[in-house]
Amino acid sequence: MAQILVVDDSSTVRNEVCDFLKANGLAVASAVDGKDGLDKLKSDSAIKLVISDVNMPNMDGLTMAEKIRSDLKNTTIDIIMLTTENSPAMKDRGKAAGIKGWIVKPFNGAAVIGSVKKLVS
């Protein structure tokens, strides 16, 4: 059972984030896109936090976030976007979907680990 789900189509980014979180004592699962992320969420009720890229094939991160809220009826899970996207329109869409934070790549684990641990505790 994972505490955190990392969703990114880049295996390099996905592995970097997962390895960092695991090295800091967190239970982590991963998914390759938003569709895979939704499937993982359906099968693991212990996930408290999703860290997701925006631009991915099959289903993007913002659509996944919207579906977490609407289709899965989950309003308690925290969602953070980890992306190169920084447009105000995209951030507004994320805010409407209940996104808790927006981290611009590259991933700086040391800068966010305190906040991540707080969200899953």
C-alpha cells in the first residue's frame, strides 16, 4: 500500500521522484499516465497524495485530477502537479480541480520533502 502515487510518462522523471521519496522513508507507487494513475488509485485506498505531470499521452494530469474529483468522488486526496507548464490558464484549471500545489520542473526534492511529508502524515 502506497502513500504517494507519482504519475509521469517520462521514466527518468518518474524514477527520480520515486527514488527520492523512497529514500526519505515514503511508500510510493507509480503510473505512466493519467489513465494508469486512475487505475492505481482505484486499487490502492492508502494513497494520500498524487504527484503528477500535466502533459502525458492517453490522459493528461489535469484531466486525471478532474476525474479523481468527479468519477472517483475523492475530495480528500491531495494532488500536486510537477510540470514544465506554468501558464495562468492551466493553473486556474488546476485550482478548479482542487490541485494543492504546482511545482515547476526540474524536481527539487530537498525543497519539497517537508511539505510532502506533511501532506501524507
